[in-house]
Amino acid sequence: MMSINGKNTTTTSQPPPPHSTGDGGGGHRLRLNPNSEHEPDNYEDLEVEFSPLLFSALERYLPPSLLSVPKETKLNYMNHILLRYSSKTDRLRLHKHKEYRQKIISNYKPLHCDLYTMNGSSFFIPSFLKAISENTEGSFRSIMKEDSPGIFTFEMLQPKICAKLVEEVENFEKWVHETRFRIMRPNTMNKYGAVLDDFGLESMLEKLMDDFIRPISKVFFSEVGGATLDSHHGFVVEYGTDKDIDLGFHVDDSEVTLNICLGKQFTGGELFFRGVRCEKHVNTETQPEESKDYPHVPGHAILHRGRHRHGARATTGGHRLNLLVWCRSSVFRELRKYQKDFSSWCAECDREKKERQHKAITTTKLELLRREEATS
Ligand SMILES: [Zn+2]
């Protein structure tokens, strides 16, 4: 599903808008090109159905006559447009999912309450905290390795927090087993594992994204919406010979993915990468320099674009748990519909472009040679 819902998906009880078909010339439309000089309003203080950031970004695309009207009027106008993308079925599904979450949260008793509110100094190792507080490319690079372009590895979580997260997930699994509660697994590929957002860790993960992942992504992944990450899907996957063993080659439904190994003891399970690709090129060949393997180290994180193709090799012994945060930008997802040439980050698009340029140059050279020969 191409979701454009942000973190405010809780307010979905509004009736559908009286708009729709055949808007004609007088309907709700956006301009093709943004007004880059316009200073957008801030929508954080309003109860909105989509991310406030999305409204601020869309504002530049409003018809000129609307740029100076009251904020509520602009909001209403943009909401009409956005609701076209979110069907009644989608909203009903969101409502059902909210009820499902509520049912778990009111019955499940957490084991480690301190995990549910984030305390930076007990969660992270000091060097990571320092780099984030300095908030510069240099400070991030001082703790990160980028052995392959766009794949960043660094030490992040305190061992004690890794252990507590593992225990919390095990405690949750135990509760699920005892109460025979039917839970949804994190995604279509993993049979084991749990969605952390579903049992109360949503606000902790939101803070993790807002205060830690977004500042880094703003620097390294700005072309895929790194600065405007505004919603997430957080889950733990479990691997072992009695669990999921490996994970096939895929891309994530995210702009940026944070993957942290939590432990415990294991062999194998390396993460392998195969280059960044857009929708159109997702199945194209891997260039030799794009192929790279990363071992998992407990407490260490790997940060990459969601469109960086990857998979996990077989965990050959022991038991491995990883925490994944898929970070999404509704602004990026919305704006890519309006812009041509939106895939500069795709290695294959880039290669094709260079090839076209090379061909054009060769043709011109040949043409010049031919003319020279003709005149001599
Ligand atoms: Zn492409």
C-alpha cells in the first residue's frame, strides 16, 4: 500500500469529503511548479489527519490566490486533495488496527517499563549521543563507517538495553502464547517476530526517529526525504534454526531503514546488499561493486535507504534478534508524484543517463569527423 498517512492516523473518524468526481476547472488542484519564495505555515498545532509536515510542503503548490488566505482554509483545501488518496477502506482498516492495538495495550503487562519512554543516556553509548548532539556531518562520520556508498554502520545501543528489549519481546511472545492472542507478524516475509508499535513502544520509537534517525538521514539521505521522515513501522525479527532461517532478496517499504542487532548468540545471518534501485529497476542486474556483506554485531546498527536491495543469509546456529525501524516520509511520497526525474538515487537510472550522454557525445564526434572528411 502506498500510504500517505503520517503519525496522525488516529483521527480517522471524519466523514469522507463532499468532493470527488468531476472536479472540473473549479475543483481542488495543485500547481505543477512550487512557489519557492513562499514561506509555508506551520500545521503542528492543528488536529490534522495527515502529517503537519505534509501540509507545509504542499503549501508551495497551492494556486497563487490561496497563498495568503487563513491557514484553516488552506488546510481544508489540501485535505480535500489528500483524501482522494485515502479510500474509505483504508480508513476503516486503520480504525480496526487502532482497536487491535488498544486491545493488546490494555491487556499486556510490560516487563521493563523503562523501555517505554526513551532516556537517551541509558539507551545509547556515549559516543553515539555525543555525535547526535553535535549534529554535523563530521560528528556523524566520526562514529560511522561507510564501507559501501549509502550503507552506514555504527555502534549504538547499550548492551543492557539490547538485553532488556530481547526480554521484553520474549515476554510479549509468552503472553501471546498463553492468552492465544492472534497477533499480526511484522511483514509478509517473517513468520516470527513482533511489531513493537503494537504493544506500546510506538512513542519510544517515534522519539528514536525524530531525535536520532532523522538528523542523520537529513545529512545522508536528503534526496529520498531523509529530512522529512514522519512515520515509522518498528518491529523485531527472530532468526534461528527453529525460527525463520534466512530472508530473501527484497526492498523495504521505507525511505530509510535502521537495523540494529540485539543479540543473542548466533552464527551466520549476514546482511547482504545489492545496490539501490527505483521501482522500475528493482530486478536489474547487480554491478560487482554493489555486492557487499555485513556481519551482525549486537548493539551495532546498519542504516540504509529502503530501496537498497538486501537480504539476510541463513542463521546457521543460535538465536538472532534484530530491531528494525522502517522510516517513511509522506512528503517524499507525495512530492514524487509531481516531479519528473525523481530517481537520481537509483544506480540504474544514473547508469542509463550516463550511457545516453555517452552515446550523444559519440554521435556528435562521428558527425564532426564525417564533416571534416567531406570538406578535405
Ligand atoms: Zn531507476
